[in-house]
Amino acid sequence: MFSFRKKTAVQRYDPEIAEPVIRSSICTGEKTAGFRDRKTGVFREVMLIRNEEDLEAFRKEFGVSGPLETIY
């Protein structure tokens, strides 16, 4: 009845098309990790960041290294 999607080791994104960023709410401080399209600037949300472990999971899942820009 329910099917659970199996996670792959490392998901890929195209760095030519999108860049990894953290979006933070000015009001609540809630942070969301995702990818911003370089051409249009549209943000695609991937996961909620509640603590450092979530951020490291995002980095590991998508193979992201280096500092991430925070957008508001």
C-alpha cells in the first residue's frame, strides 16, 4: 500500500544550472536548504534545516562542499 522511496548515495545537481543556497526566514529564522536557478533566480526547496546535522546531511546527500550563501 505504501511505498517508500529508497535514497541513493549521492544525488546530483548541475552546478552550471543551479547553485546550493540556504534560505532563511527573516521573521521566524526557519532555514531551508535548496537550489537557486542561476538564470531565473527561482529557489527549489529540498529540505528543512533544523540543526547542524541536517545541514551536514544536505551536504552529504548532494555532494556540496564549501560555504553556502544565505538568502532572505
